[in-house]
Amino acid sequence: MKIFINGIGVTGGFGSGVDELLASLRRRCSAPAPSVEDDGPEILYPAYIADTSYLEGRISKRALRRIDHFSQLALTGSYLAVNDAGIDHLDSTKTGLVLCSGYGSARTTFSFLDSFIEDGDSCASPTLFSNSVHNAAAGHISIFMGLEGPSLTVSQFEMSVPSALLSAAQWLREGKAEQVLFGAVDEYCDVLGYCYRRFFGKRDDRRIAPLSPGLQSAVPGEGAVFLLLSNEKPLNRNYGCISSVKISDIYDQRPFPGGDCFHILNADGHSDCDKHYGDVIPDQSQVACYTPLYGSLPAGSAFDMAIAALSISEGTLFSSPESVFHLDNKKLLKENRPNNENNISCVKIGREGKLSIITLSKNG
């Protein structure tokens, strides 16, 4: 596999655009903003909330009123990726669209259910219903960007990102599209905050502390990551190429990427998953973890892909935030250093031992 990244669009709790993500990496921290739940007395729960103000002036206010927050996140990432690629518009018939999500449009789905319960099936909101389906965001992107190529929405919870990437790679390999706009989106909603509070209790510390033994420190997040992918290496930048996508489990004994490889761990504070990273990563490997910059969300490994691409472009491996716990027999990166590794792997461990490894290579 050799898929080149032509452009990156990101939005999250750190801000919007690759410059904001780079600034967050250099600061080594991103303070989660409190989110308000409206279920009686005001209840605050920390969450990394993304901004979609980038769309103002690009899409009319009238049109935006009918587009839910999930789709606005997706549109923000799409426009940013195309802009970062340095092109005015996408070829309508030669561009495919693959979008993935773990939670889907959760906020809109629960709002539609409220509408159904309160107003009955005959008076439930048609706007909420149309936006609640997972592929609504892909529809909005296709309409506003004039895309007529193949479109697919993938939802496989924590494995959504690698699964969708494999589909995008297949399209490029078979010539079904000359380029693919790949996106990963997840959003925060009050119901998610309520579930976090009921399952994990009140949070006094608003930081994620990844890899801390036995500590449940996950803080929910939201955002979007979009990559413009093609078989051709771009002339104006070097984000590297996606050289390998693997979905497996932690019990698979096949060799793990080692040697000339730097590992970005998507340990996001869920202790049941974090405890396995030390077992699957080879001893003495160079590792980093950046989840305290954007939060805990199923599609989080897409943020790691964007960071890996920026590490290649900037020629720098970025230090882990200070709250990341040190793994025994691993070399946790604690300060920025030149990127001398040819490969960067983005490692995600999910529920029931699910494992994904997405590898980006410097020399395409």
C-alpha cells in the first residue's frame, strides 16, 4: 500500500486547522472546556469541544441552520483539507468520499428521539430525522462540494478509521476514484456526558492521564479529521504516505512494527484499554501519546494520523503532553526531537482486545 496525503483538515478542542494543531503540540496541553448538561440542576462535565465557525462566510446562514453540528464538523474538516491541499475545488466525478464515525450524529439522534417522544410519530421533526442518519454528513459534503463520485459511510466504533481507510485504499487501487476525501468525525452530546458521569463518577481533574495504571481518566472529545488521499505524491508538500493498515487483536502473535518505527499510542484514559499498550508495543520502542490534546473519542486514531503526517512534514517528533504516564521498558518522548524514523505507526486498542495499526512512511 502507498497512499499519499495531499491535504489535512482538522478541528477539535485545540482549534481548527493544521496551524492550531501544531501550536497545541508545541504547547503540550489543551485544556478541556466544561460542557453543561440540562437535566435539572446545572451539571458540569469536562469535554473537548470543537469549533465550526470556519464555515461562516463559506456557507450561508440559512443553509447552516438546517445542518446539524455533526455535519458542520464534517464540512469544516472537508473545506480545511481541500484548502490545505492548495486547490480551489475537487474534480466532481473523480473524487470519492469515505466518512467514518464511532458515535455518529449522536446529538441529533437523541434530539430526534426527544421530538418523537414529545410530539408523536406524526409530528416528529423531519429535519432532525434527515440529519440523524449516519450518511447525512456525507450527503451534505457531496452537495456543497459538488461531488458525484462514490460515497461511503463506515461505523465500526473504535475500528471505524482503519476500516474506512481500507475502503479508500481499495477505491484508489481499483481506479474507482483518482482521489478520495477521507474523513473521521465524532461529536459530543449531553447524553454522552451523562453516561460518562454515571459510569465513571465526578471528575475533579479535568485532564486525561493516559497509561496511568488502574486510573480511569478519559475525558470525552469531539472533532473531525479529513485527509485528501491519492496515488500521486503532491509536489508542494510532504505529508508522507499511508503504507500499511492492519486490523487485528492484541492476541495476534504476528510481528509488531519495530526497528525504524516511532509509535503513537491512542491511549485515551479508558483503563480497560490502556492497560494493554505495554504488552503489545515492543520493548525499548520510542512512543508518544497525544490524546490529552483532543480527548477520548472512537475516531481518535485519525487525529494521530494527522499528527504523524505533520511530524513527517515538519521533520519533528513532538513531545507527549506532561500528563502521559511512562510505560515500563518503553522510551516515552518527553521533548521534541528531529524525526529520524522512516515509519510512524498509529496504534489503537479498543474494546475486547481489538487492535489497529496504521503506518505512515516518510519515503513514499
